[in-house]
Amino acid sequence: MYEDSQNEITRLVVRCAQLLLAYGAESDLVEEISQRLGKALGIASIELSISSNALVLTSLVHGRCITTTRRIRAHGINMMVICELQRICILAEKGIYGANEVRRRLAHISPKTYPAIAVVPMIGLSCASFCHLFDGDMMACLITFFASAVGIIVRLFLASRHFNLLVNFSLTAFVITAIAQIGYLGSLSETPQAAMAASVLMLVPGFPLINAISDMVKGHMNVGISRWGHATLLTLASVIGITIAMQMGGIF
């Protein structure tokens, strides 16, 4: 393999690893896909070191090493991007994609999200369903639906304005809790506490926590602890918003 070819393939592999980490893949999957893609494109060995906000990748061909570093900027969790990267790797292993096609596919990867008109009612319905599971009455479920729907609108709005994620979670939790307290007014609901509990479940950082545990169990302690810390901060920001709203409403 010529030097220029090794350089180019190394850039493709590290770009793939960078995208996987940026969109929420666990560290073990990033290592696996990077090594498989590198070998499929003719690299003898791929070694990868992952930290909380950067990765270092080394490719080895005929005793010649090339090492490159990339910074990781989180773009939010998006399984579509991760599945597309896995698909590119599989097609490269089958010989359908060469380096040029992989480069073209990577350049055209862009995250796709569901429209707000679909997300808002589904989030409201899911939180209302949790309220029902918590033995909430019909009025509590309706309050939960409304509070969580307004909450996701606030969250999406703040995200579109590029607010810090901790500020986003805190303000969203404040708005949701403030609305959910309606159940305490005039005895509208016999189970207002169920609405209070269920409406903020949309803010639970479940996926980051699962990834954090998975990374730590599989030996990626640094990345796992970093992800756990980030998820803990998000939870703390939500608690701050909830507490302020409850204090202002005179419930806490």
C-alpha cells in the first residue's frame, strides 16, 4: 500500500470513529467498527485510544505507522447515523464499497430527526402513560400530557437557540413542574403527585447512563466515568429546575 493511500484510509477510518462517538455510540462499538473498516480497506492494524473529548488513531501497514488525533464534539444521540456507519462498514467488508465510495458516503452523512409536530404529542402521550402506570387519575394524565408536551416544545426551542444543555434541562424542568402543579389547584386531580412525577420523566438521561455503564463494564473507564458525570450533571440541572418551581408554587 502506498503512503498516500494509507494516509487517505486513515483519515476515513478516524472520521468514521469521530462520527460514531459524536452521535452517541459506546466505545467498544467505536473500536470494533474502526478496526473492521480499516482492515476492509487494506490496513493491517488499527489501534484506537478514546478519551472523553478526543480520540487518537494509529494505522499500521508493513511496519509503517500513521497516527492522527481528532477532537470530539457531541451532536446528540442519533441512531440513524450510527446504523448508517455500520452499514458502510459491512458493505466495505463485502467488497461492495471501496475507499472512494466510503469517502463519498461519509461526506453525505447528516443526522435526520423527527419533526416537532410528531415528537411533541408522542412525548406527551408517553409521559401520560407513565402517569397512568403510577395510578394517576384521568385528570392527572391530561395534566401530564399538557405539561410534558409544553416541556418538549421549550426544550426543542432552547436547543435550536444553542443554549447550554444544562441550562436547557433546568429551564425545561422548571416549566414542566410549574405546569404540573395545576393538579393541586382546586383539587382538580386526586393524584396530583403522579402528574408531578411522570411529567419530568422525559428529562431522565437514560441513554447516556446506559452507555456509561456499558463503557465501564467493558474496560473503558475514563470514557464511562466522563459520560456518567455528564448524565449526573443533567440530572442535577433537572432537579434544580424542579425544586425552584416547587418552592415558588409553595408545594415543597
